[in-house]
Amino acid sequence: MEINLDPNKHDLPLRANTSDMLVRHYVLDLAVNFKKRVISGNIVLFFETGKEADTICKPAREQDCPESCKLCKQETPYLTDFPVTSASTHSTLFDANDVSGWGSNRKDNSHKNCRHGNIMLTSGISKEGCRDTEDCGSEDFVLVLDCCDLLVVKVEEVSNCIEPHIKKLVSRISGQDAVTQQPMKKEKIHAIDELVSLPASLWQEQHEMYLECSRALGCGELRFETDSWSLQIRKPGIKTARDFPHILRIWYETKPSGGSVRWTRDQSGRQCVYTAGSPINNRALFPCQEPPVAMSTWQATVQAPSECVVLLSGENTAVPIDTPQGLSNWFYYVTMPMPASTFTIAVGHWIEVNLKHTLICDTNDSTETAATQTHSSCPVKCGHLDYPCPFQESAAHLKAVIPYRVFAPVSLQEKVQEVLLPLLPKCLKAAHNVLGVHPFRRIDILLVPAGFSSLGMASPHIIFLSQSILPGKSYLCGARLCHEIAHAWFGLAIGARDWTEEWVSEGFATFLEDVIWACAQKLPQEEAVKQQELKAFLRFRRLRDELQISEEQLQILRPQGERTGEVSESGSSQVKHGLNPDKIFMQVHYLKGFFLLRFLASKIKEELYLQFFRDFVEKFHGQLILSQDFLKMLLGHFPEIERQGLPLESINEVWLDSAGIPKPLLEECNIWLKNQLVQEVKQELPKWIHFNQRKRRGTKRKKTTEGEGEIFRELLPDQLVLLLEFLLEEEVLSVSTLQMLQKIYSIQEQDAEVRHRWCELVVKHKYTKAYKDVEQFLTQDQAMGVYLYGELMVNEDARQQMIARNCFTAVQEEMDPASRNVVEEMIF
């Protein structure tokens, strides 16, 4: 039964018909043009026939090639004699400044012969058919790719020209007799199926062949149409996916306003562009299959000005190759199949802050768990698609700190050296101690521009961090770093099969953030528990506040219920609430998911729970999961959980399928109030209230000391956050009280979480002397300042509203588009 793919404005459509044809590899050849603010070039897609397509075996035929193709008439030595395009880099392939003559099948031209593009296609085959009779079969197969805000100029097939030669080369590489004609296995319909199925031990030869194939001459243009969300490609007369070309080259250019990448300036005023974690993912960067099931590998050559650094989510450390034109080519690749949404690019004038890529450390440190040590040299049996997997290498089990690099604008270099660099090896090692083998062999860290809308974002081999994590002590920086590192295991190596289950990524990373950070700090167990309970209490308050002002439908961790993971017959689907602007700023998947995992942890011993996490990672790394996969395996390992009255159905109903705060969470909240660190804050609160009352009475007695005799306790950053939240509940705070708070706790030197609460106090009590703190926060901490604009406007104070408008005017060009739209609605 087809799922309705006519989404409302808040649902994200995934149009690709992955059941018919499944992309297995991309080769991108792109150039970055800062003047035009576009990325242009071509992408070659390698498909295998999908599981739902007609699988009758039909070998590639020589007569399928056009008469002009000489390739079929000659013998082809391995990887040397493919007819190739004139160059391998985009800049010499066509003039990016003149797109008027590109291709004959642009939308403006192709609809003259075929009206296929005028029909809303929701699957591989149009149900209405085409009304045009000129060279257009009403049942032609249509390949649908996810695509948005791209200028597609030409689509051409490559496969018919080179498939016979791929088969010969594959046979030669894999040691088979290329002359012997053996019946092709039923599932190996095309020669490309043989190529994508080469074993991991031959990945280098496979990638070389991909590159050679990507450079082969095209065998004719294909008709295509685009709509708001997709690119639809067809070849007249081809009725099934099996007969459709399995290697395609698409020439295209991004648009400056495209939603997948951000064109902006860094903190030093230099131009840069990067993928910013858009809700539409990468479909405005390249045509692709967005559904997570389309797990693929890729290779990419990116050309940029020679003074720029190009970072991609590739597993190699690219070395730029300069050209005479003052440009550089950067080549990256990945061998681990992953969804197209994980592809990440960043191009800018950054510098590498650290020069030492590795750190020698003692992996037998006493902070390592016994479970980690027993698993440290035992390769595991993997259940994923075949690729060179670190889990199968004994050396990877012992490598606590993987090679890393850190990049930042020049203006942040000293702060990065002071705060971030000392933490990175500690956090990497702690993550290894907690979760075992690093799924990725290296990591780059990039300090992104101020307009980045989050504190961090993890992709394979690269992490983006906001500059907001640098000020203050190392607490916020370390915690956030641990969160993003945890995503290597949960969110990347193990991904959600259905994007509506974000908690499978964010809830796990939030839970593991606390565990890894405690390990990195080498906290005694008792102190770690106290700090984690304090953090849980703060998160509970945040969740409670968020649920009070949000729609119920956005509070559910599994909005599709038992239908989670279902797709249409063609493989297309939609992400419920995927484009809802309110959802972008919500934390419910982080917080509610975190509390579910914490609740389950309370039912068994912590060491057993963490050991289960490692077992789960070993079983499911390199695969996509649903929440039910985790819960069923957990209940299978620990039947005592169900004996405590928690069957799977109950967990689903209370935690995943319902809005609001789960009842068990309300009960646990009372325990956190007794936490020692929380109690210390509650003991400080009356001192401040008493101090405030005295100042408001305006007594004439002689002042004693600065604090009027009060001795205030030194507080941890999270304790200070809680204290300021308690003080926000007070109706009135005097200027003297706010001045004293500012002085006692050195507010300007605190981290962004503390300063955010401080700014809320300043706005609420109209403390004009600290308005400069609010202005600085709105411009320098944009990842956290969105709601502060609303607080400035709601007071209906002319001066505060002017601050909001002035700050917005100053930074709107560098703001994240989603944040900019929300703020614009608030202040105008």
C-alpha cells in the first residue's frame, strides 16, 4: 500500500524510488566559486538494481552502445583505456559562467516533447501516464532522485558504453576467468552489480575503477524534469529499472540561496561555505537518494582557491594539488557505506591549529574498564555491508586516540589552543574506554562561523563546533565535545532507519556525553553520580518548560508509532514534522531520549548497562536501526527488566508514543532534589533573596562588607546555571543584587550556558548597565541567542526592542536561515 506522499508544509518528502534502483557509489567533481556563491560540476551515480525491481537476468549487450562508440570494438587493459572526458576536474569541463547552452533536456526544453514533468511523481512510475504521444511511452520507468534548489543542466548515461568492460575488469580483479561464460547470478543483473559487490579487500581497485568509469564518455543524454523536491529521469522505451542505465552523470550547479550549504564569512572576515545541518540535508548540494536505506560510498574532488582549506567527511587526509590557475584540487573518499545526508563539506580560509596528529597514551590507564580490556584485541563478526571495518582489526581495538586535526579562523587560534586542544585527546580516549573501537579512523574538528545554529554537529571524520563552547572554563567545551564524539557510535556508525526517531541518535549522545565526560575528567564514582544527577535535574527543568509551550504532536519520540520505518512500494516516504520550524529549536528528542536511557539504566547495574552498549555497537555498527532493535535486544539480555513490570509494549506506550512527561520521570525528579550539589544551590538561594530584600528596603544603616556580611559558596558551572534559574523566578531583583551577582561569580568569564541565564536576568529586570552583555551574547553566541530576542521584545520596552533590532541588523547576513526567519517574525 502506497504511503501518501503529498506532504503538508511541515513534512519532508523523500521521493527517491530506492526499491527500484539503489545508489551504491557517488563520484563528485565540483568547483567552489565564492564570487558567484555556487558549487558546480558533475556527479556520477552508480546504481544496483533494487530489490523490488524486475530481476530477470539480461547481460549488457554490445548493440546497446551507439554506433560512434568504439570501446566495444577493442580490448581494454585494466584501468587504462577507457575513453574519458577531456579532464578530471570541473573547471576545464565547461564554462561555469555560461549555462545557456548546457544540455538539451532542461525543463524549458524537454516539456515540449514530453509532459512527464507536469505530473506529480510519487513513485518510480507515473500512475496517470504521459498525455504526449511523441516518443513517450506512458509506462516508461522513471528514476526519481531527491533534489532541491539545483540547476540541473544535463543528464547522460554512461553504463551502456562501459558495462561489458566493467565485467571483464571485475573478473580479472577478482581472479575469475574473464573468457569463461558462466551464467550470471540472478541478483547480479548488471555488470555494475558485480563492481559494487567486490570484497572489502579489493576496495582500492574498486575505487580506481569507479574513478575510471566516472571519466568515461557519455552515451547520450536522458530526459529529465525537476519539481520542488525531486529530479525525475527517464529513457524513452525503457520500461523497467532492470533495463535502465545504471551509471549516470549529472551536470548541475547549486543556487546561492540553496538550503544545504551556508555562504558566509568566518570570525576573521574571510569567505567560507559549509554544510550547516539543514533540515533538507544535502539535496540542495547534489542530486541523491536521501532515504537512509540508500547507504553508499563516495569519492569527491573539490576545486577551490589555493589559499583555502577544503574539509570533507572523508576518511583520508587530503593533500591539495595546485593548478597554474591559482586553484587547488582536494580529493577525499570513504569506504564505509553511509546515507547521503552524512556527506559534509567546509571550504574556507582556516588554519590548522594543532600540528601533532597523534598522541601517545597509555591505553592500560586505570580508568579503563575491565570490559574494554577484555574486548581490546578481539576482532568481531560484522553484520553490515562489506567494507574495511576497524572492528575487524586488532590494532583498532587498542587505539584509544585516533589521529586528529583542529581547524579554526586565525582570530580563534589562541583560544582553541588554550581550551580545546588539551581536552580533545582526553575525550577521545574516554570515549574509547566507554564504547570501544572508534568507528572512524581519524577526526577533524572545525570551529565554524558565529552564525552556526548549534553548539556542535558530528559527521563522519569531522565535527563542527560553535565558538560559544570556548569562553569560560573547560566544562561546556568538554561536555559538548564528548557529545559530538559519542555520535561516531550512535548517529553515524549506527544510524536511525527512520529519521523521525531522532532520539536514537540524540538521546544516546546526550546520555553518553555525561558518562564519557566523567571518564575524561577521571571523576571518582561518587562525584560523577552527583554531577550527573545535577545535570539530569537541569535537563528535567528544560524539558518541562519546553513541553509546556510546544505542540503535543512534537513531543512524541516515535510519531509514526508502529508504522515507523515503513516506506511506499517504490521506497519513497516522508519525514513527519521534518520541516516544522518549531521543531528545529526543540530539545525533546535529546532530553526525553536521554531520560528513557537513564530510566532503563536504573533497572540494572551501570557496568552491565555500559557493557551492553558495547555489545550493541559490535552487533549493529555499520547498520540502520529502529528503537525497537535496541529495546528488544536490551530486554533479551536483561529479562529482569520485564519482570519488574516493564514489557516492551509498556516502554513504547509511556516513553515513545505519548506526549508529555513520562510518569516515572516525575517520580525520579523528587530524588534529584536531595542531590548534594542541588542542595548546595538551594542553600545559596536564601542568601541572595535575603541580600536582595535588604537592598530593596534601602536601609540607612552603615554598610559592612561588599556582600553585606554574606559569604557565598563557589559553585560549579551547572550549579551556577541552576542558581540563576531559581533567581529568574523572583519577581524583582535590585540593581545592587545584580551587580553583586556579576562580581561574585565573574559572569563575563563564565561559559555560554551561564551567560545566557544572566542575560535573561538582565532583560527581565531591565538592568541597563549590563545591556552590553546582552548585545555581545546576541552577536557572539548566535547558537543560543534566538529566544533572547523574544524576551527583549515581549517586555515592550523601547530600549530593549531597539537592542534586539540593532543586533539582528548587524548579524542577519551571517545568521542561520532558520534562526533568521524565527527572529525576523519576533521583532518585525
